[in-house]
Amino acid sequence: QVNLQESGPGIVKPSQPLSVTCSVTGYSITTSYYYWNWIRKFPGNKLEWMGYISYDGSIYYNPSLKSRISITRDTSKNQFFLQLNTVTTEDTAVYYCARHSRVPFDYWGQGVMVTVSS
Amino acid sequence: DVVLTQTPPTLSATIGQSVSISCRSSQSLLHSNGNTYLHWLLQRPGQSPQLLIYLVSRLESGVPNRFSGSGSGTDFTLKISGVEAEDLGVYYCVQGTHAPYTFGAGTKLELK
């Protein structure tokens, strides 16, 4: 059974980096042709796709975030990570990780709420 | 970026009623490879989004067949044939034809 679980800080101060981890069980993140995504949901229901890291380690970011975002992975722990730099209150959101392949976004984590506040 | 416009923003329905949600794209979602990467998600209250339909009309495994998708080019529709209580939540269309992925603003399905 594929399971994704996010973990994160809860609260981040403005201008600081935001870091969230997605721990995957039941499926290897290096399995061919699978992509591991970060998606966030702002207050008020808007969803934004942030980027992915693929099975072979290649990365694609949403151009709107390109200067601030970094997605990395630790294959030994079957985890991948989101870092978003220089956050503002507008980065307050629920952060989700999700799997994508031929079938898009078929597994999601439960999400982690991150609030940017001083 | 591709803009997806969903209507209506809110939908009130009774149990057993059939309803439709529209998703219109700012540009054609037909990819050069012949696929149309338009999908539908449902987020129930307190839960993560879940995939309902992908590639316009393909039902995800385990999703009841009262859900159906149709459309082409820039106009797409999700239909629920006989709403059940568990269908309440926010429905999103999402496109993957043109990077980056973009989502519609959502349609909230409520009980009348």
C-alpha cells in the first residue's frame, strides 16, 4: 500500500526558509516513470503545483517559484523534500506531496499546514 | 500559464440529483501526442484531494461509475449521475498538457 506523509514545522517566520519532508512507504521513489510532486492549497481553496522530482532525480519547478524553491531527495530513506526560501505570509498554506505517473496525482499525503507568522 | 475556469463556483444538490460541473481552458488541452491531459479531483472536507477521472474520461480505480467526464479542446464537463452524501466537497479540474500544471478554482458541492 502506497503511503505518503508530510512533516513540517507548523510555523515559520517571515523571510526564513520553509522546509517540508515527504516520507513515502510502500513504493520506491526511484521506480521508473514516477514523479513526486509538491502541491499547496492556500486559504480559500486555491491549489498551486510547485514542482516535482522524478524517479531519476530530474527536477522541474513552477516558474513562478523558481527563484525560491528547491526539491531534493534521499533515496536511502525514500523521502523527498521541499525548501521554499524567503517566505512571506502569502506562503501560508497546506502543503501536500503527491505521486504522478501515467495516472496523475493518484496518491496524496494528508497535508501539513504551514503558517508564516512573526 | 493555462487558466482553467470552473463553473459554477457552488452547486447545491439533493441526494439522487444529477449535476454537472464545467471546466473551460484558456487554450486547447490537446497535446501533440494526441492525449488530452485534463483530470478531475475531489477534496472532501478534512481529507486530501483524490483523483476521480483522468485523461478527460478515464475513471480512476475504485471511483463509482456515477462519475463521468467528457469534453475536448477547451471545454470539459464532470457529471455526477445521482449525487450521494459522500460526494460532497470541492471538485477541481487540473491540466497537465502545458507546463506548469494548473488547477481550476474549484466547485463546492453542497446539499440543498
